[in-house]
Amino acid sequence: MIGILNVIFRHKEINYETKEILECQWKTLNKILSLSDKTEFGKKHGFKSIHSIKEYQKRIPIMHYEDIAPFWNLEASGEKNVIFNKSPEYFVESSGTTGIKKLIPVTKHLLKSIQACKNRMLSVAMKKNKNYNFLSKKHLIICSRIETGKTSGGIPVGMISGLITRKKTPKFAQYLLIPSEETINCIGLEEKFLRYKEEVVGHKFGTVAGIPASVVELLTYLKKNLSEKEYAHCFDEVEILLTSGVNYRPYRQKLEELLGKKFSYIDSYVSSEGFYGGEAEENPDVFQFFPKSVFFEFIPADNYWNNDYNTRLLLHEIEVDQKYVIAVTTGNGTFSYILGDVIKVCSKKPLRFTIAGRTLLTLNLVSEKTSITQVENAITQFSNQNGVIVKEFFLAENFDSNKPSYCWYFEETDFFRNLNESSKIELSKALDKSLCEANPLYDYFLNEVQTMEASTIHIISSNGINNWFKRKNSDPIHKKLPRIILDKQSVNTIVKNKTILV
């Protein structure tokens, strides 16, 4: 059976030499253009007469959500041939982690390409774990609701993780997935967890899939509410955690504590707008692109921040150690669409990259430019070096300080609640040391020129975080807390519920 699966899921690595990658990317782009060539949008930009990537870039500007949303909203209201030759099957709500919630269309083409990308990640999993056979055990999926309502035009609305993880899994594999669609669609967290508990008993899981924070929360609940024997039976043979959306590394210690062992992590680069890449086979710390599914463009990061979108590089043109803002064209109405991610190229042969931050969420009080990725790297290093297991966390400006400085916010745990005064000081120093190593500019402004003051720590209640998610109408099991929060009002909204000041 494993041999058969390898045949099904095997894939050929694209050669990123100019000719081959250009042919691949043009083929991908041309197919996507054909899905919208009869529409108002397609006619306006002359899709039928575009015969090269250069011509496409001349006619289509770089687009943000605000530019494309009016077309999507018209389709959602029931109008036809606005931006799609055929109406979308679904709309999905973005989680709104880094801004407003978005309503994003999902087409048959996108679902087909996502399935191809999922197959590639299964191939990575099978190569990483030689005896991994996903048909031999059950798979616990922790995802957001499949359907939350309908648009004004009657098109179903849900969230992308529920749709692609549960609803659109091939029928031959549906029986392997736990829990049921009914459980996934539960609104209340208490009822949902209770139903999870009832459905997992007696099954052996080989895979757990979900956002790391949500996996931690559910496994913690199950460990507390199942007998030791029941819990061990379910999870003692877990081989792989499939994850996306949030860096799993800050949660690694807690996950391995909950499962009682080390296991493999397979990370994917996915958002509500599409599936762009996944963990490289040879290195779990870098991503590979999926150029057969998505057309990619790259704007040098400094150019983007200066509102200069004229330089739009292709996959074969990006350079090692450089940072770029990524734009995608995916077959669901995104055309040269800015995702908001900044990537850094790690190597060219093979082409590999990491996520280096977000275009909007950067703490920049005195030109230190602290990114989300640097915050996550600092917490990972801090946790590993100091043996501290964190739950949720984020970084913000210290709004009460007379001198520029940061505040770290951690969700309450026994460890944080029981800190004595000397431990608090040492903890702050350790956090600053880790962030200095992650961001040399922070080190420069904190320690060399001393423009910034040492960071402080606040411990916030779990209620505060949960209430914040409720206000955002987020799925209770799909928790993506921003690692950097810029505005004071959002910080106060989280903090004001039973805040414990350290």
C-alpha cells in the first residue's frame, strides 16, 4: 500500500532555471486567466489577448484587498460574470488575525489546486517518515467551521481550514478523519470539546492537524478529561503534526509534553486566498514554492514600503538573502494580489525561502523594525534556553513608558503567576537577550545607543484572550493571536479582563 501511495503522491521538483520555470509559470497564469476571460474584469484588462507574462504585468496593476473586494462582493451578492466565468462554489471568511475580516471566494479551480498541494505535502510526510501510511490510522483534525452562513446571493460561507481539511478531503479518505462535520460546525467551545472527547475515544491517531495553539488547547482538555489509558491509546502512536498559519516552534515543548515524545512537524504555507508552498523535503526550517498552482511575483521589500510597485520580479529573478513582498495570482479572483507576507530567499538551487514578517505588523518605535518572525524566533529561543513553556503571547509598545520600550504579554500559567521579584528581572533580561539576537537593530537601540528602555512583562488572563476572540466573532477553536499588536485600544481590550500585572 505504501508503494501505491508513493506513486499517487510523488511529484517532480521544478527546475528553477529560467526557461523551465517561465514555461511552468506562464502555463499556470494562462490557465487562471482563462477562468475569468469572459467577465467584466477580464474584458476590461483584455485577458484573451494576453500572450506573455510581460503583457500581463503591463495590464494588471499590483492589487490589495481593497482593490479586488468590490468585484468579490458583487459576486457574493449573486451577480454573475463580474470576475469569474462561473460563480464561486463558496466564500470563506479570513480569520482577521492581522486586520479586518475578509470575504474571499473559493472556486473549483482553487479547490483542485489545493488538493494537488495537499498531495505534495503528503509526499513530504511519507519521505520524512519512511513507514508513514496515512490509511492505517485515524487523523485528528482541529479546524474552523465548514459553514457559517450564506452570502446575500445565497452562496455558502465558511472558513478555509474546515473546507479544505474536512469537507473537500477525497471521499476515500473521509472515514479516516475525526471528528465529524457536525462537531466541527459546533459554535460553542465547551460543546465542541465535549463532542471531540466523545469521538476520539477508542481510535488510534497517526496524525494531528491544526493551528498549534488550538492543538495545545484541545490536547490539554483531552488529557484532563480522558483516563490515562484512553488518552495513551489515542495518541501514543502519533507520528506527524500537520500545521499551517502559525509558527509551531514556540509551542513545540508543550506539544511534545502533551504527546509524551518527539514527532515530525510538516508545515504548510497557506492562507484563505490559497496554498502557496510547504516544508522542503530536505530541511524543515525552509519552504518550497508550488509554481504549478500559483503564479508568483515579488516586489523588493524596501520598494514596497516606499510605495514603489514597478519592480515585479519572477521566481527565477529573486536573489538569496533578499526580502520581498509576495503577490499571487491563484484562480480565485486574486490577480497580482498582495498577501501581506514578506519572504526571504534562503537558496536558489533548489529555491527555498522563509517567512520574514508582514507588511503591516512591524514594531518600529525608533527604527528598530521588529517583525513577527523575530518575535517568534525570540520566544522559541527564550523557551528552549530557559525551559519556559508559554501559551499565547504577543508583543506591543509599552504605552505607559516615557522612553520607547516594549511590553511582552503572556497568557497566564502557573509558572508566570508564581514568579518572584528576582525571577521577574531575570526573565525580562532573558527576553531582551533573545530578541536582541533575533533582531540586531533592537540590540543596537537597546544596548549600544540606549535609545530604548528594557522591556516589561504583563500576564493576561485566559478570559481576556477568549473574550477578544469572541468580540471578533472568531471560531472558538481557530485561535490566531497576532504576535505584534500595534494599537493601544486592541491591547486594552485583551488586557482589561482580569489582568495580572507583573
